[in-house]
Amino acid sequence: MTIKKRTHSNISDHEEDLVSNNHKKILSANTNNINNDRRGTSDVISENLEVEEEEDLAEENNLLSSSNFEWQRTISKVVKSVVSIHFSQVAPFDCDQALVSEATGFIVDADRGIILTNRHVVGSGPFVGFAVFDNHEECDLIPIYRDPVHDFGFLKFDPKKIEYMEVSALELKPSLASIGLEIRVVGNDAGEKLSILSGFISRLDRNAPDYGELTYNDFNTEYIQAAASASGGSSGSPVVNKDGYVVALQAGGSTEASTDFFLPLDRIYRALACIQENKPITRGTIQTQWLLKAFDECKRLGLTSDRESEFRSTFPDKFGLLVAETILKEGPASNKIEEGDVLISINNNLISSFIQVDDILDSSIGENIRVVVQRGGKEINFECKVGDLHQITPNKYVEVCGATFHELSYQMARLYAIPVRGVFLSSATGSFNLDKSEKVGWIIDSVDNKTTKDLAGFVEVMKKIPDRKRVMVTYHHLGDQHSPQVSSVYIDRHWSHEFRIYTRNDTTGIWDYAKLGEPIKPEPLVPKSAKFIDMELDSPQLSKVSHSLVMVSSIAAIPIDSISSDPVRLAGLILDAVNGYVVVSRRVIPHDCLDCFVTIAESIIVPASVIFLHPTQNFAIVKYNPKLVNANIESPIFSDRPLERNDKVTFIGQTSNGRLVSSPTKVSYISSFSVPSNLIPRYKATNLEAISIDCNISSRCYSGILCDEDDGKIRGLWLSFLGDRREDKENIYLMGLDITDILPVLNILRKNEKPYVHIVDAGFGSITPLQARIRGVPDEWIERMEQSSTTRIQFISVDRVSYTKEIKNRLYPGDVILAVNDKLVQSMRAVYGIVNTIPDKEITLKFKIVRNSTVVELPIKTIQVQETDSIVIFSGALVQEPHHAVLQAMTNLPSRVYVTFKSQASPATQYGISCTNFITHVNEMPTTNLQSFIKAIKTIPDNTYCKIRLVTFDNIPFAISLKTNYHYFPTTQLKKTLDTKEWVEETEAAE
């Protein structure tokens, strides 16, 4: 069973049933006539029966027409008061996740501009939305009330801004709801503008539906049940009778049956009256959940026969009584009410419904009430002080280290019968990404060995923790109170530097924020000692290879280049212990907009900086400060001989639990390979000479090395390659990379110089001699290839060419490469590129190719891949220059302003910007690059619409209008400085 956001359908199901029944009556009459003829009945009787049936049919059709006309007249009035609500809950709060959605509401006060809808639409946290009226006019909405428990809330709009229609309200009539009442649900069903569903009320006294744990659930109220088959988008729809009065509020439904759940209007009616009279909406509680149970069940729980008789005679239309389901510890009723107690009376008033309980509690805050319950056949009397429900409903949250926190709510505490206290982690992200599989439901018990009993205490602890410090956090999940957990948390106050407290403002509808403090500078690093243990191998040289293996991890707070920001940790190889160089897979270091760390001997962890990213070969080199490490680290010895097929090596790998394993093996195959493209372009390794080994344990290791059996020389790296993403699951390739492909970069670094890679920006593949013949490769070149090759015979062909402005001298897919600079091309190594120390210089290579069965010589220019060095976050969209993976996949660029990410509940998501879109114009100003885009968006004021023209990745242009919201989604630029190459943040303001 799940909550639906409601309403859909065009024709009344009841009307279809009536028509169907009329056909059945005609068939029945004809059948009776035939049977009567067979029995010898006179024709006169038969004719009389036909006349009577025709008269009945005519009368029923007249009633149907009259009923349809009345409903049409009613609906034509009702629809003018119904609005479609487009909204976003901009931050995760309590059990509500950040989202963009649609729902329904209707006007209940035209003069004040008050709209009624569901509480799960208004949400418990920050809300931004607008209403679309019947004539398609739009108006901003602000939330002015959401009930702490029941599924209703109020939004406010300015009636003066609706210029082209008369704003009218619907009247609430709680008393008109009755079993058998024919109703219509008028709303925004499944995202449609308007639809009308019909049904009949079947129940008035069912318990509130249960939609599961860790989500919003109404309780302590009766619900009305009907079968209207509403669906997503109809939440908040009015349920009206034939006279146009609202008798209930659409709230939810079952996915397993055509059943809909409506909220009664009693509490809504009272709350609206309080707003209209400028009175506070008082809500009382004794922190007890009741369930309505039948008299027979109550008798089994201890209800006496005398009391049952009294209730049945006093309330003849009731089938049962309220029974205590959950009593919160430390609450007003703790140790007074027990589970299974049957509620008899409050303040000498016999209780038969939730409405009576709400009436008494809401008017008795701070006062003692007299409660009588029956338990095991005995009557128990006690006094209980009524608490304020609003005080145990959080109205503020703290944002720090990329996560959000607030006080535990009554809504969440009730699910697990625990006290309403504690620091609730509403967004397990950033530094507090405690569990990848579970983001909701965590309670923070202590941080940095200091107890955090409440939000104020948590804030004081966080104020005193320096940036980049690793602290211990103890926590537990609401669903598992018996399993406290402990984790090390890295405090990020530089990428996620905001430390704010947001407080709800019901007057403006905005959550006002205040800064809680600036980041404390990181603590100075001091040297630490560690010890490597030799591996238990027969060869002494191989045993000491473990002294060269470390763990490399990264934490990326910003998902640039369409790379996930999930932390990754894999083994890296020390290249140079003196200088602190470590090589690792680019799966760990996809870019340099992150924090990187090297862990030595699983004992000490030191920060590292990214100094080299290879554009095609899937390796990165990072550097740590060797002076911070006192350990028996050894620089390995590298082989200068490339691996060949059938070479015997020893595989040493690191399993997922960090254990080193080894196995003798041999190179089974070396193949030319490129990682397949992802649907959303992101970094991928291309033009590889990929090494495969005959070893079972290698499939369990995402990182490792290949060594000579005799002398322990390093022959290759075992790397994990990020592949395509399918159904939220990463496809990872495991392959070897020859160490000789890395040594040219290392040799330059050892000279304290910066390496640059000049590549031919194309994707290459291998083809057989047969395929080469078919493409027109001359026989003499095939013979030359066969004579020169010893382990494999292949030709290298062009699979795809990256975006380029070059028209004349360029490669095309299908070209077969014969030679480069007059050297026969036998493998991918011939087209790897050139590594040198010369920046920003084009190098021209002489290619000899076969194109269209003709041998052609072409001067092909190389490029240097530019890593991303600047991004802009606008309205929740991360915008940057197209990174290299985009250029690899495109033949032309609509613009150099490219969207790589959008936050879940941002204006970018709400108004239709998608990842992989190119932004070409903002308010008709061309945005050819990031600088022109920044200039254009600086002219857009807050809370105003702008026109944005975009082009999809498939080159389909479209345009949208987007409304800015700088309060929740400010414009920010992040870029690398020219001198230090460090990332700095600048907040851009509209001019």
C-alpha cells in the first residue's frame, strides 16, 4: 500500500453501471417473453410486460439524465475552485525526502487566498510551489500550516494576482459524509490538469491507512473509504456531493485494490476557522496512538459486558472502541496507559471516536485530564497532563558537512515507541554518509566522543571540530535500537562549508537561516609511524612487495564530469617512496575536485594531492608528503620489458575486505580494448592494451599488481575500470595495465617536471586481416603485418572520432591505420600519444591510412585534454564546459555550456533541465561558453522567471521558463586558481 498523488478519469463509473444495468433489464424482459410463449402464455400478457419494461426503462433514463445534469452543473462550479499544485520539497526533512511533484488543492477562503491540500504535499520541511487555476493562470504559494499528525495543510496565494477569473471557494460540510453517499473526486490525477472520478462512500470509520515505516503516516483519526481509483497527482482533491459541498479530503489509496482513503473534515474545519479568526491552531497530545477495534476484540482485551452494553446503547451506530496501540516512553501517558487498554472516558465523557479525543486534547493543553481505561476487566482511573503537539514537531534544522539534522519528531518516534528526543539525521549524505543502502532513520548519539542529546548540543559539538579532522561518531537506526554503531567521519568544512540553522517562518512561508560559525582551520599534521608486514611467500623479493602497496581513497563532494560523488577506496602502488608518488586507478581519482588520502600499512592516513590524470589509460598519480610517514616503505623495482602472452607472473591483489592475496599465474591474452560508452558521458578508458590473466582470485580483487616470479619486479597494475551504468548499478571491468605504459610519466615526475600527454583524439579498435582485406588494405601491407607480428596479427582501425573543428586533415570512422611516422602500427601503443613536458603545443603526426580502399597520408594534429577547472551551480544545475567524455561522444557541440548534474528538488528539476543538456541562450542572450553564461545569469533577479533555450544530447532544441530561488539555490562558481591550482568558491549575485 502506498500513498498516491491522485485523480484521473473522465466518465462516471456509476453512469456506466446504470447504462449496463438497463441493457441487462432489456435482455431479461426478452428472455421472460420467450419463456412465457413456450409455456403457452397469451400474447396480450407478453405485450403488457414489454410495455411495462419500456416504461420502467424510460423512467430510469429520465432519472439518469436528471442526475447527470445536476452533477454537470455542480462540477462546472467546483472546478473553478480546484487548482493544480506544482511543488518541490527543497530539502529532506523528517521522513520527507527532497522531491519535485504535483498534487491538487482547492480554495477554501477566496478573500484570504487559502488553499487546502494534504500535509504530505505541504510537507514538514521547506516548500516552494505554485498553483495553476482553472483558466491556467499561475500564482505562487506559501505554506502557512501543516498539521503535525493529520494529513492536511494550508497554502496561501494572493487573490489579487488572479486577473482573469473570479476566485471562489468551496464550502466544507463535515456532517454530510455518510455511507452510500454518491461523490465525485475532482483533481489533478496522474499529472493531468483536471479529471473527475466518481464513487460511493462505503465506510466512515476505518483506521488511518498504514503506508509503511520511515514515511509519513496519519494516525488517531477515522478515515472515510470509497472506491474511486484515483492515482498519483490527486492528493488534496476535494470530495464533493451532488450539491457541491466538500464532504472529505482525498488523502491516499491502495495499490492492491481500487480503494481510496479520504480524511474527514472535522479537524480541518476547526483549523480553518482558527486561521480566519487569527487564532493559534492548538494541538494537544498525550503521546498515545489509539486504534479503533471491534467490540469483540475489545472484550478479549478486557472490556466488561456492562461497559459494552452501555456503549452499544449510547452509540448504536458504532462498532467498537479505541484501544491503546503505542504509548511513547517519557510522554504524558507513560506508565499510566498500557498497550491494549480500552479507552472508556475522558473528563467523564464516554469516548467512541477519535474526533472526541481530538476535541478534548486540543482545548486542554497544559491542563490535567481525567482518563478512564479498562485493562483485563478492571477499570483504571488516572490524571494525565496534556502536552503541546507543536512543541514535539520540529520546525528547524541544521545543515553542516553536507548533511541535515533536526530534533527527532513525534511522527518518527511513534513508529518505534521511543521517547521524542535525539538528533535525527534527515539526510545521510556528505560527511555523514553512514550507510550507502540506508539514507533515512539514523539517530546521532555522539560526535567526537561528546554526547549529542539534542540539536543544541549537537551544534555546540560541531562548532569546535576543526576542518578535515576525523572524528568518531556513534549512532543507531530507529529500526534497530539494540545495535549501536561506531564509525569514523571525515569533517568536510571546505567543500561543504555551510553551517546554518534553518527556522520555519509561517508568515512568509520561507525557512529563514542564520550562520552558526565559520570553519575552524585544520589541525597541523604531525609525523606518525607505521609498520608493513611481509607477505608469506616463498620469494623474499615478492614478500616485500607489500611494503609498496598502500590504500588510496577519495571523497568528492561535487559530482563534476557526471561522476558519482560516492567515496571510493582501492589499493595503489608506491612509485617513488622518496617523493611520495602513488599510482592508482582513475576510478578512485576521476578528477581533482576532491579530497584524496593515502593510507599506509592500514595504520596512518595522510592527505595527498592529484598531480597527474592520464586522459585515456585509466591511471592517476597522487603525491603525499613522505615527511609525515615513518614506515618501512620501499620503492619497487620496475621492469622495462613489456608483458607478452604466456609470460609467467605472480598476481598480488587486494580483496574488498582489504586482505592481500596472491597466486602464480600467466598472461593469457593481451587485447586492444576500449571501455564501452555510458548513456551519460563520463570518463572512460580508451585505446588500451588490456592484459588478461589466468587466475581465479583476480576476479575478486579490484586492485593489485603483476610481478616477476624470480626477482619481484613490477610488470603491471591490476586496475578496475569504470564502465557503463545500468539500472543504478555500476559495471566494473577488471584488467591489467603494463607498467611500461606508466614509466614515461614517472620519469618526468622524478625530474620535478610536469608531464603532458598529447593524444590523437579518436577511439581505436582492432580488426583481423580478413576485415582489413575487405576494407581495401593492400596485400603488401597484410604480408608486412604477418611477417612482423609474433603473438597476434591485427590492424588498428578508427571506431569513432571526438568532436573537432578540423575539417580537412582528420580521421574518420572506418579508417585503417597502417603506419604512424613511417612506423608500422601493430598495437594500440603506437597510437597512445606522446608524453613530454611541453604544455599547450600541437604535435603533428604523419598517419598512413586506408580509406575507401585507397592508401592516404594525413598530417594529424594531437591535442592535450583539458581537465575541468571551472563549474557554475545555477538553480540547482551543475553547469560546466563539456568534459572530454562529452567530446568523445559528440560530432558537433551546440554550446560549450553543458549540464552534468541537477539536485533532486531544485528549480532545474522542477522546470525541466536535464543532465546532458546544452544551454544555448538565457533570456535570448547567447551562451557560447561558461563566461557568457555567467554574465547572462547575473542579470536575473531572485524569484523571477527567465527563458532558457537548450539542446538535448541528441541535438533536439527546446525552450523552458525557469523561476529562480536564490534563497535555497544560490548561484555559485567554483574554479581553480591560476597560480596554486586550488579550487575556490565564489557566490555570484544577480546585478
